[in-house]
Amino acid sequence: MSLLEIDLTREAHPVDVIEQVANANEWAFERAGDDEIAISVAGNWTDYHISFSWMEDFEALHLACAFDIKVTETRVTEVMRLLALINEQMLFGHFDLWEQEGAIMFRQALLLNGGVEPTGQQVEVLLSTALEACECYFQAFQFVVWSGVSARDALQSVLFETHGSA
């Protein structure tokens, strides 16, 4: 018998764990079904709309984090350049352009193969890395979409380090 044929049951549904973390942090959320939950989190630059989806076939918890920037047709090519430059630097997750909506989103997944249960700490790290990435690069997307800045210049403008305070 192959290990893939063993029926492993989970003690808790992975989305239930996310709901518990959202409750503990007092985040606004909506449970769209057994396998989905949407959370709203206020960032420094914008509000983030986070969707967690349990993908049973892959035993993966998928996170998609979108923010309110609409990419116009005239800026799609430069946004794609920026996505490529940013994604080169990412260790976990990646940014995508959902072309039909003109929306930019950050995506990553937590694999839970073999009946592994997600922990609250794993969910918090998954969410915090997504928010950190979005907060880090949000202004670069703004510069490209709204100011017409090139992808390379926009990225350089958000990656500089400041020292001290004014």
C-alpha cells in the first residue's frame, strides 16, 4: 500500500485555525464557506484584503493578499517589469497581477501534506510575511501605476535604508 492511499483525518479544519487567530487578534473577518475566510487588516499605506483558501486536493492553505491599486492597460507592461524585479528578491511567496481585475496581489501557500495540522504561529507568520512584503513594496506599485515612474526607479526608491530621525 502506498502512503498516498492512507486516509489521514485532521483534528481541526485548517481554516478553523485561521478563524481562531483572527478572533484572538480582533481582526475583521468573514467566513465565506468551510474552505475560505477573508480578513481585512489595516496597514500603514492601505487596507489589505486577505483571503485564505484550503485546497484539499493539494493539502495546501493558500493566502492571497490584495490591495486597492487598479492597474490601467497603459501601465501593465511596467507593472510586470516591477513584479519580476520584486519577485527576484522574494524568499517566500510572490506578487501577481490579476489582469482581468487589474489587481496586484501577494500569494503564498502553506503545505500541510500527510494530515499535518497548521498551528496558530504558522498562520501568523504566513500572514505577517505577506503583510511585510505588501507594506515594503506598496509604494513602488503606486509610483509605477499613478506616477508613471519606471519599475527600476520605483523599486530603488522604496529599498533605501534610513538612519536616525528628523
